[in-house]
Amino acid sequence: MIIAVVPGSFDPITAGHLDIIKRASDIYDRIIIGIVVNPSKKPLFSLEERLKMVKEEVAGNTAIEVDSFDGLLVEFVKMHGARVIIRGLRAVSDFEHEFQMAQLNRKLSPEIETIFMMASPEYTYLSSSIVKEISQYGGDVSGLVSPNIEALLRRALAKPGEGKELDGYNGPY
């Protein structure tokens, strides 16, 4: 059985993330989604909210597990008995950073391979940061995130006095 880890902050999880996760799950026996706790970043959603979001988005696929970590990625990978790290690439600009991280991870743990998956063409422009920015200014993010994530973004980014109601939201929050 080959286990792969798909790490990220998932703040929030997007259609692009889900595309990479789905495609990876078609190749590997088991996928562990590793939600990283990065003390240098200030996420919009708490770790607990991100764990709930991601679990809800992949519910029904028994080959996918969701967990979090705050140390070295390679230690998280080893802890789960995985041998593969999956990283999505949207553009050449992603490659330099991802290549450095892959080389460092290989230096730390040569038995762990990093596999790069190219984003599907319809998601090459998509990032969590872009989704948050569009949502912050009242733009339409449908198709970029699920309806449940869209509702959570509206609530999280509501200005004081606008209320935080989640009309039509049926998720676990």
C-alpha cells in the first residue's frame, strides 16, 4: 500500500486543492491531507475550522484522512507511514519554491519522494489568497470553492453590523 501526503494550509480549501487531492487519490492507495500550523502566518480560519472544512469536503472518500501538524513535514509523513509528498504546481513561479522545499525534504529524509502534480488548466490561477481577496470585496467565488466554503467565507469576512448569518448553509459549522 502506497500512502501519500498532501500538505497545505487550506485556508480555505479550494476547488484546485480538491482537484489535486482527487487526482492523487486515483493514483495512491491512501491520502493523508496534512493541514500545517504555520506560526508565521495568520490564517483567516482557525486550525479547528480548517480541519472541519477539509473533512467535510472529502467526506465519503474512505481512502482520505485529514490530520494536522506543526513540525517538519517529513516527520509527519513518516508518522503516517507514507513515502510520498504530493505538491500541486500552478505555474513556473510555484516551481522554484517547491523545488527548494523538495530538495530540503530529500536531504532530511531521502526515502521520501516529492511528486509534483500540475494544476488542471481551469485552476492554474486559483489560490486560497485570491479566493479570500475576492470574497472580502464581495465578489463571486462560486466554482472556486464549494457552496459550504463560500458560506463560511461570507461569515468570516462579514463587516461589523452585517450579521454573520449563514443563509442556506447546511454544513457542520
